[in-house]
Amino acid sequence: MKIALIGASGFIGSALREEALRRSHQVTALVSQPDKLNATATNLSVKQVDVQNTAQLTEALTGADVVISAFSGHAQNDIRGYYVQGVTSIIAAVKAADVARLVIVGGAGSLRVAADTLLIDTPAFPEEYKPTAQGAQDALALLQAEPAVNWTMLSPAAEIFPGERTGQFRLGQDDLLVDDQGNSRISVQDYAVALLDEVDQPQHQGQRFTLAY
């Protein structure tokens, strides 16, 4: 499969890149700083792209079977606004390039912890993470209002960390998954497994889903 991977050198993007290559997909890594990525792996090519430049992004996405977006606005002053602007550009480029699917990295903040409460609205949610979480929440709303794109969003557990690739985890829909101790955790390697499983065998088209141990 020809995969265009936006944000392929980031924390989650790097894990997605390695998992996709492990499965012998052809990966085009779309990054803002190509020097951060050493493109020596078989089936990997690297392109410099400004996600906010929709015309440039459309050209880079043309010919892909699926677009995976691990785009983030963490390095920007206006994290939420920059991220939403970027996702808007990605959606427009996917449509213009006529790519069949968009699979996007989501956030945990928009997951429910009770019938009328989201994780982001709980007292324990870190204040410094709120702009990122709000941006991901906005992105989900954009996708839900976009009938012309075949999209899927995967929200991680509350804690995502460098760890092992076990392939053993639980999947859910819109509710935060927790273990018997009340923890919500997933390794970035297993997150990548779940997302690439969805790419290989779609089960959540037009939906957001989540995972945790």
C-alpha cells in the first residue's frame, strides 16, 4: 500500500513510520524538516512539505492509497489554532488529491469518563496539555462534519509512552479505557500497531476509536 505519512519524524509519527515499514508498505514521509529523518530504509522516501500550504500538500498526497496524519502543533505559540488550520488544510488536500482514506492521530482529552464529562474537563487534566487536546477535539468535529472524506481517528489512552510492541490491548469507541487500577496507558509502539491494523483492515470508517491496556 502507498502511504503518505504526515509528521513522520515526530514521537507518534516515528512509531507509525516504523510499523508501516515493518508491514512492507511504501511510505512517503511528509515532514517540515527532512534533515531530521535519515531515509535509508527500503520503501521509504522523504518529502519536505508545509502542511499549511494546501496546494503543496495536495501535490505530495497525489497517488497515495491512504493518508496517515500525525501532524501536531506542539512547537507553535497558538497550538490549538495552528493545529486546526493544519487539519483543515489536510482535509482539503485529501479531497483535492482524491485519496481514498484519511487516518488521523487523535487525542485522549475528548474521550468520555462519565455520561456528561470528557477527560479534558476533569480537574486532574494537566493545564499545559489543554490547547493540544482542544485542537484534537476541534479536529474530530471537523471530520464528523465532512461527508466527502472517508476518515478514521484513533485516540490514544490517557498516557502514551515509549515501550514495547506487544500487540495486546483493548479497543473502545468514545469512552476512556482504564485497567483494574484505574490507569489508562498504551505504548506508542502498540498505538502504531492498532492504527496500522485499521489501515490494513478498516473497521472504523467514519468513526473515532481508542485503545488501552
